[in-house]
Amino acid sequence: MLAKLFAELNSMPELPPLTTPAKRKRVSPKKQVLQKRAERRNPKRTARPPEHFWVKRPEARSAPRRRFSKTQLHTLLLVDGSVLPGQQLFGVRRCRGQRVPRPVEEITQTQLNNVALINKDKILNKHYGSTCHQCRQKTLDTKTVCRSPLCGGMRGQFCGPCLRNRYGEDASAALLDPDWACPLCRGICNCSRCRKRDGRCATGNLLHMARFYGHSNVKAYLESLQRELS
């Protein structure tokens, strides 16, 4: 019986091999668009790299630190002989009446907290701000109040950074001092306007130079120059 079955199997024709359908590759629509764009174009001029951008260029050296010579420092102390002491180069407004300085009792803690410590604390506002006599910036921080009866307007208003960097004084302590007088009333103001009135040149930003020579403010540095060159 087994021999009969093997004989039938051998006599059967061979079956064709099973063929599986070939898988089609899915092409995304983006690739189809890219395949259609066979033409290659140059990028826009704004996207092109500059010529010789691969060439290594020498690094730009920082400018050397500026140092003032004795001749340049001497110009800070020169006085124009054509300007007489006390001569007014600018128009002065007449006071309508005697000014009553703001008493210390009216200074609140909120106003003391609003005193600027650094320049970043100052917020410029030309409508509601008050002007500093030194930097001429109209900001919202609290300014000093000159208690001298001869002072008026914005003459005695100094912001915290200017009073500390230019004169070495604290604005909060000046607000609480009933006898405090502004640098203008004491005759030590070193702003460009007052120095021009006295026949001197403007100092510019001398704070870094003053700290380089061991002084904490511009006033002390100018006094040391006066003693050194005299």
C-alpha cells in the first residue's frame, strides 16, 4: 500500500512555485515634488556665503586702554581767562519768591526705597519724571532735595548714581539731612554745564579713570589732580 502511494506521488506533475506580490515602495508627496524638481538652481544672493569665507582671518585686537597724559590731565584744570569768576554764561530765571525747601518729615520710606542705586534702576519718563542736574535724564526715581533757601528748580536734584559716582555721597542720607546743600550751592559741581560756566572743559566719564587711580568718585580724583599739578 505504501509502495502504491509513493508511485502516485511520483507520477503527479510538479506544482509551480508560489509567487508573492512585490511590495510597492511608498513615496511621500515631498519626495515626489523633489524628484520632479530635477533642475538645480543657485541659492539667493542673500543666502550665498561671502567670497573667501573659508580663509582664516586674524582676530581683531581690542583697542588699547586709553591713558591720559599729563598734558591732557592738565587741561581738566585749566581755566579760561576770558570768563570772569561768577560770570553767568546762561540765562538765569528770576525767582518769584523765597523758596521753601521740602522738610525731612515729608520724606516717606517709599520715596527712600525709590532712590536708584545703579543706572539700571532708573526708568526714563519725559512726562512724569524728574530731571537730574548732573546727567540731565528725566527719570522716575527719587532725587535729592537741596535745603538751601537760595537753591531752586532742578538745581538741587541729583539721582543716586550721579551723587555717589561724582561726589561720593549717598542720596538717601542727603534726603534725611535737614542741612544738606547740593554740590552746586557748595561750589563743587563738576557737571559739564557748571564747568563751562566757570571757564573749564567738561570732564566726561572719569569714573573708571578715578577708580583706576584708587578714588571712589570723580570729585576726589579732581582734587588729587589739583594737588599733584599745583
